[in-house]
Amino acid sequence: ILTQAPHSKPSSATISFSNGHNTSLTLEPLTGHSVYGTAYYGSFTAPHTSVSNATSFRVLTAQIPPSTAPSSSSSFAIQSTYAILPSQTTFSSSSNGTINLTIAVRAGAATTDLSARITVPVAQPLTLGPKLRTAEVKLEKGGEGEEPGGYTLWRGGVTVEEAPTGAVSVRLVRGGETLDTLLLDVGVAGW
């Protein structure tokens, strides 16, 4: 939530989905500051069934009139057709740097030309910056019983020969368009 002076921290905030579901945000104590104002961060949880048909969301705040709070009057689109599943995407440095990933695709969505592109920063001797290694991962449709909540699971993997020096990027691509991106960080990438 971005506020402009002279507004103070909102006393409460709600995330409102286009399907009519609303849930309260838990505002964090830490803030961010920039020339645009003060940013307040909030977290929420909502069951998948409550937001499954939503196509957008808005953040509504108390104490800040919508006309002066850009985040309160903006609607943000939700793309829920394709998703990289963070909890089922792994990097194993013990097996020559293998990245295994799982993708969820909503039933009925187009899957032709669906692939994942991995970008790994690796050491480049005698330079200050890393070299970027890329690999394309062919995805295979999961077996029977792998269709939770109206989604089909697709899986793939690739071996990275060199240890990463930074965040590993996993992009889900179809027909040249990036559908979702996941960054594997320090803890996940194992460096």
C-alpha cells in the first residue's frame, strides 16, 4: 500500500477479489520509503476455492480516501491459468546441479509449445560479472491422479554443469510469451 504525505499508516486493509471474496490484510511493522511516499506491506491467506474464479483484485484501506491512495483505486489482474509451483521446484547441487520443476496448468488451457527456460549465472574468470547459462526444459504431462483442483501437473528437469553464483531464473514459456517466473534464491539454489 503506497501512501502519499500527509497520510499515516492505515489502521486496516482488505484485499477484495473480483469474484466478491474479501479478506483482511495483516499489515507488517516495517515500511519502505521513496520519493513516491511510504509503502506498507501486508500478508494474507485465502483458500484456493475462495479465489479460484477471480480475475483481479483491489486493496482497500481505512483512513485513506481512494482518490488519494493509488493502490486503493487500482485493480490488478490475476493470471491463474499457468503457474510454476515453488514448493515442487528444486535445485540439487549434490546431483551435478539438477533442477526439477513442476508446473500447474488449468484444465482446458493450451499446452502446445509449453516449455521452461532456465537461466543460471556462473563464474566467469577475469571479469566482475557472471556469465549467464541458459537451458530449455521440455515438460511432460503428469500421470493419472495428478489433477488437483482442476489443474494438470507438468514436470521437467535439467542438469546445470556449473555452480550458480546468484539467483537461478525459471521461466514458463509458451509461444515466446513468458507466463510465469520463479527465482530460486540462495537457500534453494544451494550456494
